[in-house]
Amino acid sequence: MPLPRSARALAAGGPLRIVAIGSSSTAGAGASKAEHSYPARLAEHLGARYPGLALTILNKGANGETGPDMLKRFRRDVLDEAPDLVIWQVAANTVLRGDDPDAAEQVIRNGVRTLKDAGLDVVLMDLQYAPAMLAKPRHGEMEERIARVAAEEGVGLFHRYAVMRQWVETGQAAMGDLVGPDGIHQNDFGYDCVARTLAASLHDAFSLRTAGTVSGRP
């Protein structure tokens, strides 16, 4: 899915503003320090692809939140920041807590529409591939629901779950290389791998090629 507002910002020479909003895996839980969160690493990897670009990536992750909590912050933490692109990491705590998936899907859809109505580019980020997530029986259903919202609303989708699973199943990385001892949050290496792959996907989208179906190597 192309990201036209971001592409226009790049064509004009910048600046480019991105807000990353989500729960603890956006905030950086499991990282050794804030500089190793995925938004911080994304700034590094994306910046390397656009030398000289005035790039700002704001980390608006908050531990323990679900979709309704994030929607309450959209005005202050997203819209008032006037970003070109919003990367919204969704539904992890919904699955972990066993919350209603129908309600969660509708919240995601409502949030996406709010962002689109504001003229912003949107990329959803789905669940992490991690032992605690795999233990939840409805994680696959939530993956399908996130993908459905992205397709029906015409926004991007970064398949974090599929990318991490590919790395593990093909032997490119062990689960313990990517996920910390709590079994749910990524570690420094895991966040960096995701950020590097996301940077490549965004680069393609900014070039008006296909965004959303991504693959990569750690």
C-alpha cells in the first residue's frame, strides 16, 4: 500500500515526521535502554536510507495499553504532533488478556478511520511472534482481523508476526535471540531486526511500490 503523504514529504526534501504508537513493544519493554526500542532503531535504519533527511520518529508507546487506551491518546500523542505517517502497533494486550476480538477489531477500524480522516498515512503493526503469544488460542484469529482491517481500509500492514516466524522457522534466528526471558517482549536484537525490516518495507512504500508484505533477514 503506497504512503502518499510521506512520499510527497520526501519528494519535497523533507522533513518527514513519524509517530509510532502502541503498547509496551513500541515503548521498548525488554530493551536494555530506550535507544534500543524499535522506534529508535527505525530512526537509525530509515535515516541511513535517506542521508540528510530531517527525520523525526516519536515513540508514543505506553506499557499495558489496549486499543481503547490508545484512542484516548490520539489527539494529544498523534494528531497534535502533525505526523506524515503513523505506525500503530495493535492488539497484543487484547490477545494476552483474552479480550473480545470483535470489539478490538472495531476499535482498530475506528482508529484507522480517524487517522485517515486527518490525512495521515497509516501502517498497522501486528502481533509479535513470541512464546506467550503463541500460547493464546486466539492469536491467529486476531492476526486475520488485523489483516482484514488493513485491507478493507486501504492502509499498510507490517507483518511482524510472519517476519519473526520466518526467521525462527528457517533457522536465521532462534526464538531466544529475538525475545527476552519474559517470553513476550523482544530484546535489543529482536527490536533491531524488526526495525531494519520495517525500514526496508517503508522505503518500498515511499517509492510507491507495495508495502505490507515484507520479508527479511535478521
